[in-house]
Amino acid sequence: DVVALEFIENIDDITFALAKRGFFGKLMLLATNHKRTIELSLSGHQRERFAERGPLRSEHRLSSSGLIVSNKWTNHVVRFVYFLNAAIVLGGLGYITSRQKEGQYRCKKIHALFHEETWEDAYVELDDGSTEKRLLVYSDFNGIYRED
């Protein structure tokens, strides 16, 4: 599913950005800010056009001052609040999930309204597990369904 993939991609981007700022420690800070070089094989004309632009490198120096990796007390508070927030969200998710298994937070009634359509030779599964061909008229299923 594309939405699930986009959700995971956003989590990955956020985690990388936090690691790049030093949120997960100095080792992750260094790993995410590691300089990598790529060599391109260009033709003569492309090489000339590329040389006219000049170097495209950015010379950012890695510094732990102002980043979360430093040992300032404010950075410890920020980390604590972040992890406390994550614990509260995960705890709430676990609580709601366990309550849903017990039958809480579910719809007590559903209102269904189908079009006037029929389905000939539909296979219907019976309570004993066997199947049988039937004529289904969708409008017969209109109504309000309540959970007991």
C-alpha cells in the first residue's frame, strides 16, 4: 500500500534528521554526517559546462556545539521530553489495542443501504462451512445492524 510506504518513509526521514542533529548520540551524528564523494564520468562538452559552474561541494564543518549531542542540561531535557512523549504515545496505543480486543471502541450499530442489485449464482458460505449457490438481492440486506 502506497500510504503505508509513505508513512514508513516519513518516519525514516524524521529519524535520519534527528540522528543528523545528534539526537541519538555522537556515533549516529558522525555516521549521518559522513562525507561521501561521487565521481562522474562526463564527456568533454559536459566536463566544460560542469567546470564553469565550479565545485558543488558544501564545506560544512561538524560541530557538537548547539546540537543535541552536547551535554548541556537543556539538551537532556529535550531528550527526556522526546522519549517521554514516545512512551506516552506507545503506551496509549497499547492500551487502546488491548481494549479493542476486549470489545471496546467498536461500533455498536451500522446502518447499511445497498442499491437495488442482484447477484445470480452467488456462492454463499453456510454456518457449517459448506457453500451453496444462491440468488442474492442486495436490497434485502438494507437496515440497521446492532452488535449484541
